[in-house]
Amino acid sequence: MFDAHHHETLQSLRRRLFGYACALSRELADAEDLYQDAMVRAMAAASVPRDSRAFRVWMFRLMRNLWIDRLRREGLRAGLIDPEVEPEAQPGPGGEESLVNVLLVRAAFQRLSKDHRDVLALVDIAGFSYEETAELLETPRGTVMSRISRARAALAAQLQDAAVVPFPARRGGRR
């Protein structure tokens, strides 16, 4: 049952969950809908993990499964993108230069394979460890490690000629 502890944990995950929703979808409106659907589904669930780590993995898996269900329902094939469609960006601090950087990185991210987008979204955007990502994707930790390495390299290669510096690999004990 969803309780105050879950609400508190959910509050701390808000930005990461929405970032993950943005990484899964290509449109801000779709990300907002996905985020909202995940919140509603979580709060209505009959059984919710009590442990904070398990709850976190459960929330991201719930969101990912909702997205996959949406793709199936709409008859879309995951991993295929229309290169003519650019993702929307919202200007933030830094003005036009920042907006250009956001567009370049988002466009490069969307050109990655589905597996690469998944692993980058979970590790570099949502902040999951390799072990948590492996659990969420139901794949071996070594597979996650090799995918993240290849995904970062692919993203860096796409951004090589752009005026954007790719985000660095995260270091530390979180893997």
C-alpha cells in the first residue's frame, strides 16, 4: 500500500523520473503524460515495495513498462526514429547557446539505438548504479557495463563535430 514513506521517496525521485520520461519519449507532452501515468499507477498499486532502493527500481521499471505498453498500443516499433523530427527544447539560463546545445545533445541521443538510450537514461540521467540498471533491465551487470561504454562512445562520436562537449562518464562507488 502506498503510504507517507512512499510519497516522501517519490518526491526525492521526481526530477529523475521526469528526466527518464523525457529520455524515453520524444515529446515533452508525451513525457508529461508518461510521468503522470506512472504516478497514478504507483499510487493505485495494491503492492508497493517498502525498501527505498526496491521502490526506486520498481518506479523506474513501472515507467519503462508503461512506455513499452504505449508503444505497443500505438503500433510503433521501439528503436525507430524519424530523423526529420527534432525534439523540442525549452530555453533555460544561458540563452540561445544553451538552447542549441540542448537541441544537439537531444537529437544525438535520439539517434542512438534503443538499448543505448535505455542504459544512458538509467545510468547517466536517472543516476542508477550498474547493478540497479541490470536489475531494472533484467540483464547481466556486464552487459550494462559494455552497453554504457558503447553508448557513451556513440554519443561522443555524434557530438564530435558539434559545438557541444559530451557529458563525462560518472566516476565513483555508485556502480
